[in-house]
Amino acid sequence: MDIINAIILGIIQGLTEFLPVSSSGHLEIFKTLLSEEKLANESLLMTVVLHFATACSTIVIFKEEIIKIIVGLFSFKNNASFWFSVKIIVSMIPAALVGFFFESEIELLFNGNLMVVGLMLILTGLLLFGADKAKFSNKNVNLKSAFIIGLAQAIAIIPGISRSGATISTAVLLGVDKGNAAKFSFLMVVPLILGKVIKDLLSSESIIYNQSPTPLVVGFFFAFITGIIACKWMIKLVKNSQLKYFSFYCFIIGVCAIYSGL
């Protein structure tokens, strides 16, 4: 993989991991359009690196909240920090179970099937449009809503469904305050991403390790910086009810992907 491709993939991952347009869907589209046989295996390691980069972006932005979550979890005190930590854990359960029991089935979804990607992007657009029209509410995430949001995250494993779009939209439709919905969405995925990165590095036999480290470093840098910018921007967009613009984008890209997959 050359430097230009690494930069493009890094920017795509950084933007689409946080903006509600499906990072996995866009990476599938891009990798399919490149149509390079060697890239398929090389991109496995690049994908791991890029996901780690955007996880680092989240950690940097929410470092204070993450410290509170860790301290609260091990304090075992009946306070807001402890229960927020519990809600994060509850939200992780559906995606963790799906990833553990259906790993091979999930891998089949990442085979460049642009028809599936296109349909899921359209579904993401519908979710975003509905969430943008939801009435204002100042509720916080509770245990029940945390689990339901976790179900949305599990479904978002399908390429084309935006993880942030699905979780934030679900939270908003459940009556959660939009700012809290965005923050919870970004925090809940960090442990899962880090766990997935470690698992892929230790267990995958398809990853090519003897490739030049330069594209990996470049990809990481662009994904990390772009991720920080996109995450801050996304929080503002959710608070200002501007998700509908991304729904229109998902509709357009979804139709284009379906047409390309015919």
C-alpha cells in the first residue's frame, strides 16, 4: 500500500468513525474501487491501525470522562461515576456477544458487497432523519436504554450502518439528551475497539506484517488528527440537530453503492 492510499484511508476512517456515515461502509467502497488483490490482505493490518488511531482520538477528547469511568468502576460506591461505568459495560454486552459467537459470519459481510453496503447506508440515513426530528429531551442514559443502545451498536457491525449514527439516533429516539447521547456513543465503543485491535493482532493469520511501516504510521497520523476534529464537530452537530444533512449524504452514497454493485 502506498502513502497516498494510506492518507486517503486515514482521512476516511477519521471522518467516518465519528461522523454518522459508516466508516466500515466507506472503507469497503474504497477498497473495492481500488480492486487490488494484494491490498485485501495488507488492508487488514491497516484497518487495525486506523481503528486504534480513532480510539486514541476518543481517549484524548474524553480523557477526563474516561478517568472518571475507570475510577468509578473500581470505587464500588453508589454514585454517578460508578453507575455510568456500569451503563458502559451493559452497552458493550450485545456487540461483544455478536462478535464472539458470529465472528465468521461477520467476516463474510466484509467481502466488497456494495449492494449490502448501499442498503445499509440508506437505513442509516433513515435513522438519522428520524433522530433529527425527535423532540427535545434532557434525559440521561439509564440501564435499559444503555442495553438498547448496545443492541444498535451490535447491528452496526454490518458495513454501511454507521455505529455513531445508529447509537446516537437510538439514544435520541429513546429520549436521551442529544449531547449526552453523543458522549455516551463515543465512550461506549472505546473498550470494544481496543479489545478488537488486540484480538486481531494476536489471532489473525491473514495479516501481512512484513510490509513497510511508513504507510501504517502515515495512516495512523491522519486518522488520529482527523478523528479529533470530526469528534468535536460531531458533538456540536448533534446538539444543534443537524443530522439530517448526513442522512441526505447517506441516501446519495447508498444509491451510488447499490448502482455500482449491480
